[in-house]
Amino acid sequence: MEIRTVAVIGAGTMGAGIAQICAQSGWKTNLYDAFPDGLERGMNNIFSFWDKGIARGKTTEQQKLEWSANLSFHEDIAEAISNADLVIEAVPEIMKLKQDVFQEIEKNSPPHSILATNTSGLPIGEIAE
């Protein structure tokens, strides 16, 4: 299966970074956060990173425009994942939160979607319960 669209759930430090790399890699990337302020912070972090790269001569304004075209921001999880080939969960390391998020993902993602977590310390089997 070819990955064309990625949805990243959670726009914190890790989620925004994952979304940034996905957009830079050429994938259509939907970034979602349950909190509008969190989504705005994630968006600002991505654009700030790109602007710093331009200032240091590491990237160009044209690249930023191309990457930006791959990136969209969502306050509705169902909308963010409705066309995703890959859904990456990147919410805080709270078991109940991750379980609730995965229930929403499973309910709203296309049948072909690959579901992934960015957890660093929680048992994946428990998240799936």
C-alpha cells in the first residue's frame, strides 16, 4: 500500500515534529489537536522551525511553500483522519487518553489505514484494549 496521506493526532512537541517531517517528505499531512491553542502552538512551531532554517540558509522560501502546501490543520478528529493512509497518535503519555484517542481513530479512519502510536513507555497491547 502506498502512503499518500498521514494524520498526526496531537500537535505537541512530538506531534508537530512528526507532522513537519511528513510534510517535508511529500505526504499530505493532517495535524489534529483537541485544543485550538495546542493546534496553533504546533502550527507556530512548525513554521518557526522552517523560518529558522531559511534564516540559516539551510532551506529556501520555495521549500517552505511546498511543504506548507502538504500540511493542513484540523480541530475535528474525524475530518483529520477521514482520508488517512497512516494515522500516528502522539498525545501525552496517559493510558486512558491514548485508549480514548484510539477508539476515536478506529471509529473514524478508513479500513485500510495503518494505525501507529508514538508512545515511549506505555505497553502497546494495553493501549489497544
